Amino acid sequence: MRTIDILRPTTIEKVVDESSNIRSFYFRDELSLTSEPGQFVMVWLPRVGEFPMSLSLPRSGLASIGVKAMGVGSKLLYECKTDAKLGIRGPYGTPFDLNRSRKSRRIVLLAGGGTGLVPILVLSRAFDSSKSTRGIVVVSARTRSEVPFLRNFAKYHAKKDVYVTTDDGSLGQKGLGHEKVRELVESHSIDEIFSCGPERMMAQIYEIAKRNHIPVQFSLERIMKCGMGICGSCTIGDKVLCRDGAVLNEKDLSEVRGEFGHYTRAKTGTLLPC
Ligand SMILES: Cc1cc2nc3c(=O)[nH]c(=O)nc-3n(C[C@H](O)[C@H](O)[C@H](O)COP(=O)(O)OP(=O)(O)OC[C@H]3O[C@@H](n4cnc5c(N)ncnc54)[C@H](O)[C@@H]3O)c2cc1C
Ligand code: FES
């Protein structure tokens, strides 16, 4: 067994509301601090269960995750207060590859929705330190109160390069994230697109990128139980997402296109429409 696979006890030291439905939890864990953008941890909440969660930005030596209440388990995690006990395994998964392009100057588009904005935020900071890369961000949510991390994105990008879309038009442009991505692809010379969010949004962005011959890296979500390539619950096509992803590039995505954007798997393994 590898060191990262051993459950490490820790305690929540700080809780921050990022929006009306996403909360950041900060905890001490040295191995999480060694993670790269796009990696995730398995978070065990005693007496409840274990959840895959993307690692978010660390602060003052503490690692963090951003949690949205989805079902009963994640709702209990979302409601945790400081001093609550957690167990952490990982970091797992292949990170985003920040250096695939050999161009000396390039423009990357980072598009995220919901908790998919957690890994996009980490990427955003990583590109901030690159003098040769201009990052343009599309932050999408259903409504104004659900838009997280805006102040952080404003720190890492020029104001004109941070776009917001909301389904109801209460903040930024009314509409869906992929519609803004389409506009930006038409008006800018985008070299690569990174995305994490609802799979139907990413499937639309994939088609836009494919039509325009733009390479992509998307972080996908599937039910995960072991997180280390053993149980097979996270398969998509012939990929084991916790081991071969969760970040997939355009070649990987074309190989799983029959399922990507169309089907996901229930906890029993049954295929369900996305
Ligand atoms: C690599 C990865 C990174 C993730 N990062 C984050 C994150 O940063 N923040 C966050 O809040 N959530 C994240 N998730 C999703 C999170 O793990 C699930 O929302 C959580 O496990 C739901 O647990 P539950 O018991 O509350 O839900 P359940 O009651 O079991 O299910 C509620 C709903 O969530 C869906 N669901 C359950 N588990 C998953 C899952 N693993 N992936 C996708 N959908 C699921 C179910 O199909 C159902 O529709 C991530 C998932 C993966 C695979
Ligand atoms: S979660 Fe078990 S193989 Fe991926």
C-alpha cells in the first residue's frame, strides 16, 4: 500500500461560505499540499461515508476542499463546523497538464460551473504565475447567489478576462457557460480549453473545441468508491476515471464519446442518462 492510500485523520480548522451553496473547508494535511491542479482526495466523514473532492487552494498552510450539498452524505459534510473530524486519502488522479503547448505565448480558456470551479480556480492561480500564458475565465452558475470565487478569479486575471454567466441573467451574461465559450472561441485565438462542471456543459464545449481544432483538458466526475483503480465503479468507456483521469484530453474524450455527455453510472453500475 502506498503512503497516500492510508487514511490520515485531520480536523476542520476553518469554514468559509463561497456562495449560497458552496463552502470551503480548511484542514491540515501535508500530502494534500503536495497536489497538482486537478487532483482530488477521498474525504471520509466518520459514521457517514467517503466522498471524492477536488483539492482547492491552500491558505496559511492548510489544505482545502469546496463542498456542495448534493445528497444526504455531502449535505452532512457541507454542514460540518470547525473541529469536526475527517479522514483524508490521496491526492489521487492525473493532474491537468499545464505545459502541453510548445507555443511561447498562448491564450487558454478556463470554463467552470458549480463545484467544477474548484479545480478551475486552482488552475487559474497556476497560470497566473506563467508570464507567457493569458488565461480567460468563464464562471457559470444558475443564479447570482451561487457564483463562487469571483474575488479570487479577479486576483489572477485581468478584469476584462473574467466572464460570468448565469442561467437567469441575475449576474453577468444571461445564458449557459458553453454559449459564452462559443463566443470567445469566435472572437479570440484560443490555444487550449480547460473545463470542469456539469457534463452536458462540457460535452457542448467539447463539440465547439473539436469544430475549431482546439485541444482540451476536462475534469470529469463519476461515482468513486476506492479512488485507486480497484473497484471499477468509476469507469467511463474503457477508462478507469480515478486512475486514468479525472482529467481527460481530447483524444481520451473521443474514445469515451459514447458515454461522455450521454450516460453516467449509478452506484450499482447501471448506466443512467446524464
Ligand atoms: C474527481 C471528483 C471530484 C469531485 N469534486 C467535488 C468537489 O470539489 N466538490 C463537491 O461538492 N463535489 C465534488 N465531487 C462530487 C462529490 O463527490 C459528490 O457530489 C458526492 O460524493 C455526493 O455524495 P452524496 O452521498 O451526498 O450523494 P448521493 O446521495 O449518493 O447522490 C446525490 C447525487 O449526486 C450524484 N453523485 C454521487 N456521487 C457522485 C460522484 N462521485 N460524482 C458525481 N456525482 C455523484 C448522484 O448520482 C446523485 O445524483 C467530485 C466527484 C469526483 C468524482
Ligand atoms: S473508484 Fe474504484 S476504480 Fe475508480
